[in-house]
Amino acid sequence: MPEFVETKTSEIRDRTVSESSDTDFDPQFKPIVTLPEVEVSTNEENEAVLLKMRAKLYRFDSTSEPSEWKERGTGEMKILQHKENNSVRIVMRRDKTFKVCANHFITPWMVLKPAVGSEKAFVYTVAADFADEEPKSECLAIKFASVENANLFKNKFEEAKEILLEKCSLYNGECDEDSEECKEVEESREITEKLSELAVNKESDEVKET
């Protein structure tokens, strides 16, 4: 008959702790190379945010057959005012990738037109958009989640034009007309006006209410 050996509870606990420490051992290794933190600049450090909200952006492609609106991206749109020179620009980045899909200045002569078929979208033209790093003249449409957001964008857009006329000498006629900056501003105005005169088909289903 096998001999019964009594085992104390404390001995079982000690044995369990010892076995579990062998299986649950988690070694810690120090990294061989330590990489310094890198600060990523957004080029927005010297700008104040006048408005920030989500939107969907389209560009009018007149080179396609037939001409049509093409989606450029959905993401966060910002209206930014420079703290020193008072210039105001629109910057928009796509969701997830954060790739820039809009980057252009607002000018006093830009006209924000309601998009046909939608109370939540506007159409406007820019002489130079830098989303692709090279300046391109574009006809853009921007659409918001609600009529309230669209109206808020319109109000801030118009406020930005007033800020430029009031505070920026390049737009209020106080700059030297022979300077290169003023010549560029005048050229930009002429291009924007010509773009605004183009007949654009705003009946695209992409800009209409869905």
C-alpha cells in the first residue's frame, strides 16, 4: 500500500511560483542604437487657425472627355492666417495618408459660388494651387456634411477676404505698383477672373445631393 505523504499548502504555493517564474520570464533588452526624436514641420507653425472642419474636395477636369468633376480627397480642411504678413490660405489633407489635396491662398477677388444641386457645396477658382507642389490653376468644388458647416465656411471665407483688404498692403493698394510682388498679385487677379468666366458644368452627380 503506497504511503500517503502530506504536502503542506505553503510548499505547493512555493513550487507553483517557482514553475510559473520559469515559464513567464520576460527578458528586457536595451536597444543597440538609440535614434533621436525627429520633429516634423507642417509649415503651419506661424499660422492661426480661423476654421477647421471635415470636407470633400473635387477638381474640374476640363481635359477629360467629357469634362467632369473628379474627387480629390476627403479629410480635414483648414483656413489659416499667417501671424506676421496676414496672408490667408486653405490647406486640406486626405484622411489616413495626410497627403495635401489643397494648398492655396485666398485672395479678395475670389468668388465663392453655390454649387448647382447642393446646398452643402461651393465652387471657386484659384490661380495657383500648390497641392502637387507645382502651382496649377484649378476650378474646385468643396462639399460639407451639413448646410450649417457650409454656411460657416462661407462666412469665414468672406471674413478672410475682408482681412486681406484691411491688413495686407499687397491687396489694399498701398504697395509699390512696380514691385515684383504687386505684379504677381495683379497677374493672379487676372488669371482668377478669367477662370471664373469659364463655363463650368456644375451638374455633375458628384457635387449634387445624394
